[in-house]
Amino acid sequence: MTPRRLGRKRFPKPPTSEGGAAFLFGFLACLAVSTAYFDRDLLLDLQGMRSHHLGLAFGLCWVWVAGRWGDAKGYPHPFTLLVLMVGAAIAAGFGLTIHTLRIGERVFELGGLAVPFTLLWMVAVSEFFRLFDGLDGLLVGLVLCAIGLQLVVLSEEEGYARILCHAALPPLLGLLPYRVYPARIELRGIGARLPGFVFSAITMAGREKAFTTKAVLLPTLVLIAVFSLLVLWVLEQQLFLPRKGKGTSS
């Protein structure tokens, strides 16, 4: 709760991220309940769905435990990236991987590159949504919108991806009232990466990574660029330019 200020030498304590714990336990509970509603999928059988569920659950638990330990110790950002990479590797070990890459109309089989591409995708999406952890309600709201878009484009035959979407919606909707301004629950540190981690798994299960990039990630990057320019302009006006009617001091 301590605000950061320019020139401040003492920084706030490590993030507590109660919101991360709430999302994790809520999602794991929904994941366990959803096993009774497995539906047919284009590529997965019943055993494959169970394996993906276990891999995602174990990966999330690892990310939370190791990430919270790193937050408490104050480890730098590369440690968090390593934690996310190991969590993605755990999920990939249970079969949650990217097998093909589509560029235009051509589809390429990744083969031995499937695991590296999976790690890169899950870490990149987790870090992307983490960019919004300091803005009250924006991270949760953005992930909700992204999952809503996924549900719109997913076909009925992609039953497993739809199950993951429905499992992620309740904890996000439960968090949203506590994350809007003024936020009463923190979603910082490793906790801010959990929703993105889950969303990356949804996109892999739904085989809609190209749509996700075009409809969610690219417009948001444009928004970040515009917002950043606006913030820089405000800082320039307020901090670095002399006020009107007043001379500059020596």
C-alpha cells in the first residue's frame, strides 16, 4: 500500500498477492468439478483431457509456490521467467503442447520444436497480461474479455477448450468486484501471471492462437503504445517544462 515516488530509495515490501491465491484455488476447484463434464473434442480422448487437466494443475501449483518464494526473497525478474518456463514444461510433459504452426494458409508440423514453442508461448502470454497488474481491474477484465472472445470463436467440437474457458470464468468473475478501483485485493507478483498462464493453455487447447494474436494481443499492444505516449506527454508537461507565468529557478 506504500506508493512509489520519484527518487524514493525505500521500496514497498514484497507483494502479498491475495488475489493470486484466490484465483488459483478457485480455478483448481472449478478444474476438479469440470472433470465430470468432459465432452468430445477434435483431437483429445477422455484420457488426454484428464492428462491435460493434471498437467495444467501441477504447472499452476509449481508456478505459485516457487513464484511466491521468489517474491518473498526479492529475486529478480529472470527467476520469475525461469519459474514460468518450468511450469510450462510441466504442462507440456502431460501433453499440453503446440504441435503445429500456421502461417497464412500453410500449416507446419513443429516436431522436435513443439516443446520450445510451447514454453515460449506460455511465458510470453503470462508476461503480456502481467503488464496490467498495476491498473485496478484491468488485468482481470482483459482476461475475461479474451476468454469471452475465445468462447465466441470456438466450435462445438472443441469441447476441452470450452471446458477450460468455463473453469476460468468463475474465479475471474469472483475477483472482479474486488479488483475495480479502489482495489481491495492485491493481484501482484507471481499472482498477476496466473490468469495469463491459464489463458495460454486455453489457446493451445482451442487451437486458436492466430485469432488470439490478432483479436486480443495486437490491439492491446497498440493501446499500450498510445497510453505510454500519453503518459510521457503528461510527465513532460508536469515535471520537465516550466509552469506558465513562472520563471525557471536556477
